[in-house]
Amino acid sequence: MMNISPLLPGCALLFFGAAIYGCTSEKKETDQVVLRGHYINQSFLNVVEDSIPGLINTYCYELNFLSDDSVKVFYGFEEATLAYAKSGKKYAISKALQDKDLLFSVDESKKLILEDSSWKQTNENSSFDKVAAPSGGEWDFPTVLNEKMIAGSYEIFEKGKATGKKVGFSAEGKVTGIGDFKSFELCFSGDCVGEVHPITNNITFHAESKSVVYAFQFNSAKRILNIYNIEAPIKDIKGERGIKDIAYELHY
């Protein structure tokens, strides 16, 4: 007759319990998303090429997760470091809307969905993609904006004819071929949005001794970037400088 050890039922229970714990532990680890680094507002970038960046209604351009409980929010002309925490299946950024929290989630494709539709008064929330810092450099939001909007090689035309003179805009904000200017900045938020009247895309070129603001507009059908001179600053009035004439006609 076979002897059945009295330890077997106990061992079975221990094994069953370990299996349940293992599954629970694995699920917990799966549900817990480690948030680190920079997430960029892809919803903004998806429409920026056909828009004026400063007129696109957006809560923020970038979220930089510094730790398990703090995130730096980049609004364009300012930024703030706020606390965040898990709230059920979502996360809450503490007091992001004055005294109210702002919720976000991370979907299956690792995109971050910021529930800012009510704040923006639109039907869609904003989607953020994680991005890596460029090799050998620090992360900088304008780099992505420059790459999306203007970076590339152009040729100067004068009176409708090619001159053979080349102009280059880099994603890092460098410019070559336009006078003695060495760098540039695209306006996407803050007071610079109202610099030109009517509101138009504008760009500031920098040289060692001066900085000059121009308006610009793309003609995608003809593959032309027109850069316009604008009026001198108006005394006691901020911005509202009218467009004058073409400073540079660039073909690409």
C-alpha cells in the first residue's frame, strides 16, 4: 500500500501560493511604468508646419521626468517643476492647473496622453512621444522645432533668378549665408508672437553685434521660403510691426 506523505498538501499550497504571488508581482511590474527623460508634444509638432506656432493652443511643449515623483513642465517662455503620482490607472500632475491636478496615462505604444482637452477647449488630448537626447549634447526643444519647420539648404533668388548663393539652417539654430548672422531663433511662444502685425511667423537672426527680427512665410507649392523686412519698433508699443518687403527669397 502506498504511503502518502502528510507534507504534500502543504507543499501544494505553498506552490500554488507562490504561483499566485509570482503572477501578481509580474502584473504589478508590468503595470508600473518607469517615467524618465523627455517627452515632446507630438500633437503640436503634427500641425506646426502648416500653422503659426504661437497660435497653436497647447498646455505645454515638453515634459521632462526627473524622478519617480517630479516632472519639469516646459511652457515655452517659462517652465516649472511639479510633483506627480500614480492615481489609479493614471497619473496626476499636482496643481498643474492652478489648484487642480492634470491627469495623464501611458498607452500600449508607450505614448503619453495628457488629458488637456478641457484646458485647450478642444475635443482631443495631447499625445507626447519620448525622445532621446542628441549624441554629444543636451536636449533642447527648439532643436526639434527647427528640424520640423526650417532646417535645410536653400538657394538665394534675386528678381526671380538663381544666384548660386547658398543658405543653410541647422536644427541646432545655426545659419550660414545670410549676411554676418550666425544663429537664429524661431518664435513659438511669449511676447514675440505679437511682434509682427498681422501675426505671422517670425524669426530672429543673431550676429555678434546685433539681432534682427524678420517675418517669414513658406510657399510649399513653389518650394519658396520668403523672409520679409518689418517696420522699426513703435515707440511705447510692444510689437505690432508691419511687414514691409522681401529681404530674402530662398528656394529649396
